[in-house]
Amino acid sequence: MPDDKPDEMDEKIGATPESSAKVSTDPGTEARGEIEAMMAENADMRDRLLRTMADMENLRKRTEREKSDTARYAISSFARDVLTVGDNLRRTVEHVPAEAAAQDPALKSFLEGIELTERELLNVLERHGVTRIDPLGARFDPNFHQAMYEVEKKDVPEGTVVDVMQGGYTIGERCLRPALVAVAKGGPKPAPVQDTPKAANDDFPAD
């Protein structure tokens, strides 16, 4: 038998799996793979962070808006009750004929005191965001007016408020109490107007 066969067998025995793997593995390829994996993981974490920050900002804005609305509309029920007092003051003034007040200094002074009280009441309400609606001559708006009846008027555009039985009020951008009005009919059609955002006539929760 030839003498070189044992040497070939020794070489084959010496070629272990570990040495074969070292020869076939490229360190640069492994490094690039690790870097790409780290970059993908970093991008994913950054995307999650941005989404979380956006959600937190939206939550903050929503919380601030709800807090502002709560503070603004918290007095709605109380304000409606106070409006009844104002209505009674106005009825008292309107009930007394102007001629009678002019002839009686005491009665005139009494009415002036009531009117002063009424103005002060309206000023206090306005400081808290409650504003009176004066729709006489304006176009009927179902968001802020409640039509009680219609009046035949040929010389007034249809849908115009021609009489106000009870004043209305807003609080912030909402209708606190609609004005009770009479609306003209039978006249010319009103000119078209450009649509503008209107305050929603939101219902307030009952006490």
C-alpha cells in the first residue's frame, strides 16, 4: 500500500467543523446584518415614540378643552334661573305706562331703580359669558330663535323676525334660551346668504 494514505487521512481528521465554519463566515456580513437590525429596531422605536407623543398631545388638548367647557357652561342651570328674575324686572317696567311715570316722580324713581337693577344683572351675566339675543328685524335662525306665530307682511322679507315676546340668551357659543319671536310671511323671498358656522343649540342636562 502507498505510504501517503495515512497523511491524507490525517489531513481529513484535522479539518474540524469549527475550522470549516471560520473559513466560510464573513465578519463583515455579520456586522452589516447586526447594524441593519439595530437600525430597523431604532426606527420602530422612534415611530412608536412619535405616536405616543402625538397621542399625549391630543389627550392634553382634549382635556384642556373639556376643562374649559366645564368652567364655561357650569353655570348654565343657574343662569337660566337668574334670567327669570330679569324677565320679571322687564315686565314690571313695561307694565307701567310712560305717562304715569312722567306724572309721578316717586313712580319714575322706582322704575329707574328697577331698570338700573336690570342693567346690572345683565352686566353680571355678560361677565360670565351670558349674552342677550336681540333678533328684532333679523332673519329667523332656528339655532337661537323659537317661532311662536307668523305674521302676514307683504313689505317684509319672509322669515324676518317682526316681534320679540321674550328675549333669548347665549352662553359662550351655545344657545342658553331661545328668543320667542313672531316671523313674517307672505313677503318677498329673502336674499340668499353665504353659509357661516352656527352655534349648535345644544341641550343642557336637566338639574
